[in-house]
Amino acid sequence: MSRPKPRSRQTTTSTIAIAALAACLVTPARAACSDGPGIGVDWSGCIKMSKVLAGDALRDARFVRADLSRSNFEGADLTGANFTKANLTAAILRGADLTRANLSGAFGTRAYMNGALFRDANLAKAEFFRADMAGADFTAANLNGAQLSRGVLEGASLDRVDARNVNLSRARLAGASLDGTNLENAYLYRTYLEGVDLSRTMGLTEGQLRGACGNANTRLPPGLTAPDEWPCGSD
């Protein structure tokens, strides 16, 4: 009975190489928590607390469900980054560029976002209590259902923002711009609107205003009347 001829070493090596290449092609990309910061880095699900990433180029990075609490992204390029359901408690995003970034469901108290760019960003159902967003640019962003209670949005641009169902209770909006902002069902309990121009907002009702804190310099959309007395307390 004749024995089968053994395959040559070259044939065996080629077969192994082809198999390895095929495995690379079909294996899905996974988050690499040990990778250094950079464009397109995937830290999804990683614990990256207290990282110093100020000024870093992190365009299109993925931070889905990552713990980024107390991390410093000041001035970083985060254009198109994905922060879905990420923990940003006490994180510093001051002056960062988050144009077109996805922060839907992201959360954290006392985040520092003053002066950041959120143009066309998605912050739907994000929860940022007591966040400092003074001077931030949210032009055309999605804030539908976001929780921004006690936030500082003084001087912020909220032009053309989808702010339906947003919680702005006790938030401070002095000097903010709301040209074309949709405030349908927004929760404005004790929201500080002194001197704010609301004349070009949409969806606003007198019922919402009755719980807000305005003054004689608060401008309302045509057809709406200010409360006889704005209910602004010391709290």
C-alpha cells in the first residue's frame, strides 16, 4: 500500500499564511484598552480615569461606555468621536472640539465643558448635572431629552438646537443665544432667563414660563405673555 506524499514545507507555510490572513479579515475589530491615544482609537468599555489628553488629536475615537471620569480633554480634537453612554463625571472638555460627536446617553456631574464646540453633536438623553457649559457652541445640536439641571449655559450658543424635552431646571442661560431653538416640552422650572431673548424660539408655552425666572428684559415669542410675577426665588 503506497503512502501519501508529505506536503512540501513551502506548501505548508503558504497554507498557514493564507489561513492567518483570512482570520484577520473575518475577526471583528475590538477595543484595545492598552493602545495609546490617537485618531480613531477604540477605548470602548475601557477604564481611563484621570487621563491627561489635553490638546490630543482624537478624531473619530470610540469611547462607548468608557469610564473617562476626571480625565482632561481640554482643547482636544474630538471631532466625530463617539462617547455613547460614557462616564464623564468631572471630566474636563474645556475648549475641546466635539463637532458632530455622539454623546447620546453620556453622563456625569460637574463636567467642565465651557467654551467647547458641540456643533451638530448628538447629546440626546445625555445627563450632565451641574455642568459648566458657559460659552459653549451647541449650534444645530440634538439635546432632545438631555438632563442639564443646574447647568451653567451663560453665553452659550443654542441656535437651531433640538431642545425638546430637555431638563433645564435651575440652569443659568444669561446671555445665551436661542435663535430657532425648539423648546417644546422643555422643563424650565426655576430656569434663569433674565434678559434672555426667546423671541425666535419654537414650542415655548406660557405654562413653561410660569415656572421660570425671567424679568422685564426677557423677550418672548409673538403671542406669549409674561407671567404677572416671575417666580424667581433665592434658590
